Amino acid sequence: MSVRSSKPHEIVERALELSRADGCVVIADEESTANLRWAGNALTTNGVTRGRTLTVVATVDGREGTASGVVSRSAVTVDELEPLVRAAEAAARGAGPAEDAQPLVPGGPGSSDFADAPAETSSAVFADFAPALGESFARARAGGRELYGFANHEMTSTYVGTSTGLRLRHDQPNGTLELNAKSPDRSRSAWAGQATRDFKDVDPAALDAELAVRLGWAGRRVELPAGRYETLLPPTAVADLLIYQYWSASGRDAVEGRTVFSKPGGGTRLGERIGALPLTLRSDPHEPGLESAPFVVAHSSGGDQSVFDNGLPVTATDWIRDGELHRLTTTRHSAGLTGLPVAPAVGNLILDGGDPGRSLDEMVAGTERGLLLTCLWYIREVDPATLLLTGLTRDGVYLVEHGEVVGEVNNFRFNESPVDLLGRASEAGRTEKTLPREWGDWFTRAAMPALRVPDFNMSSVSQGV
């Protein structure tokens, strides 16, 4: 009999019973996925998967400090459960004292649904979406364009139990849609994406109509050299840049002088104004439509997460408030080292404070001459001290003149720091939920405005489509 035939909370309880360590954390992740893929205006594949991963964290006290051992395995049978627990204990005993050691989070009120069966997704999540997609195929075919893409929906129920009495559970739905429209000769391409919790808010016809307009813009081609251009960054591009900034906002690294948030001569830039506009970059596990786990779930230690913090409450946090740097991410350990407040990372990111009545189309209409991007791609870090990033534009860069899109231009490689961009942005539109193109496999819960940057650095021409 497999562990999967038992309820997740029962597996957590059994693993805790088997533990002989001084402390133990058990995480059961119950996962299910459903997906559709299509190419050339026709569905190609679809599927549903199920799985469970167990993570055991054992802590062992010693004269020199507390050590930890972490072992994660999937498809564990009942007979393999005790060996998994013993492996974690052996790893702890074979390790030196853990630098991030802290007392395990004390027990408290547990999740009322901890003993309930896990939430699951299925192909039924596409009941309304799939027929609408089929209708979009017909319209695209009649319009002389081809649609490619995929839709994916995941449901993860996470159960966290500890030897201190914590019993927590969180259900996380996560859906993504990526849609490409191409001309039959593949010379023109446009992309649109959307994040969703349940696919009930996804309208493939509207996305296809948007892509048809963009392919029409690409009917005229204009070659431009590298240089600095006034540029409109859509919400997806803003999300990709600020997510990387968020991942780089380690309080400990900043105090130790290793990041763009380090102050010359020592300390951090907390309290310093870094944005030209009064924008607020924040996270909130209870943000409507972007809900994420309200407690820490750490399968390993490293960076700004610690297995000792499992179950620690996560609260709404302003990272940048009205243009000023307000918080950097910390664990309990790194907060103690640096004197900064405890601020665990949260599973979503929102930038607001722009003009709520200003759409991207209205920003285009207010542009005398500039570029309109679709999305960014292949983003990589060049210099952590300034957070200089490089990457490529993709699937459409458009020339705007006198408030109208007049054609498509070549793609570019860019070199920019998101921190510098916040300091130079001259306009922000309304905040909208968006799917990051580059980081969508890891981070999907984002809401961003479009930004106008007067001098975005297109450092070289790219031959990509």
C-alpha cells in the first residue's frame, strides 16, 4: 500500500510519531495538475497528473548548537516512511550546527480543515474555457493566423505538522494561460498571457482579438538602432523586473554590503527614496484573487528562508512605501543578526499607486514618440551591486508616433536595473493582475501597472522574433 492511499494529515501524524529527533517538521504536498496544449489552431495534448511529496526536517540538539537534516521524497510507500524519517535524523546528526537554528515555531490554533481531504483539480476546470478556445481557433483560421499555446492548472494542498504541535494546511490553486498568434509564414508573432485561479475569468476570444490587432501592427516593419528610447512597459514586463528585484531584496545581504540595497559605508538603504513616483510595492497573503500561504513553508534553508521558520505567520508587508524602501526580506535568524524586523517572503507581489483610471491604451495615446513592448525574455543578472539586468524583448516591439502604433520594430537586448527604472519612471497606469512571462514557472501571483520610462536602455539589436 502506498502512502498516497492514506490521507495526507495521517501521513504527517505518523511521521511525527516515528520521529526520535529533538524536533521534527513534516510537510506533505499533495499536487494535482490538468493541462491543455495546442498548435496550428488545433488541440494536440491534454492530461491530468497526481502526486505527493513528503519532506521531513529533523533537528538534533548538541553542545555546540542545533543541527538540522532535511530529506524530501516523492512516491513514498508506507514501508519507506520510517526510513525517510531516519534518513532525516541521520542527516541532522551528520551535520554541524545549523547557522539558522531557532526554536521551532510554537504550536497554536491549527487549521480547521487540517484533517480534510486535499483539494484537487481535474479537466473539469476547462469546462467553459475549452469550448471558447475552440471558437477562437475558428476565428483565427478565418483571419489567417495560427494559435499556439498551453493552459495549465495546478492545485497544491500543503499540510505542515511539527513536534511543537503546529497543524497547518493551505490550498493553493495556480493557473496559467499562454497564447501565441503567428502569421502563416512565421515572420510575425504576438504573445498574451494570463494568470488565473480557476479559468473562470479567462476569455480566449478577447486575448485572440488583442493578438490579431498586434499582428496587424506588425504588417509594417521599421528598423531602429540600439539606443535609449521612451518606452512603455506593460504590466507583464514590469512584473518580471520587480519579481527579480524582490528575490534580490535580502536584508542580510544588504547589511553585508552585497546588494543594490546596501548603503555605501555600511548599513542599508531602508528609509531612502528610490522611486520617482509615490508607488508602493507590497505583498499580502490575503490579497483578493492573489491569495497565497499565510504561513512560512520552507522545504530547505538558504537565502532568506529557514526550515526552522516553518509555520511562522506571514502578514501583509510594504517593501516599498510611497517610493521609499520600507522592508527587506528576513528570517528570524537573519533578523536577529541584522537588527531588522522579521519579514518573511510572501507568495505574491503588487505594485500600486499609479493612476487607476489610466489604461495602457491611454498611455499609448499620450505618447509623442516611443516604443511599446510586449514582454521580456531571458533575463539575467549582470551586476548585483546595482542589480543591473540584461535580457531580450520578444513577440513584438512597436513604434508609437503621435499617439498611435505605426508599426513593429526589431527586437533588442536591454540593460537596466529595476531599481533605477523605479527612480526614472515618469508615469504609472492602473494596477492589473498579470502573468510574468519570464518567471511564470515560479511566480504567477502578481499585479502591476504599466510604466513609462523616458530613457529605457536598448543596448543592442536582437535578431529574435
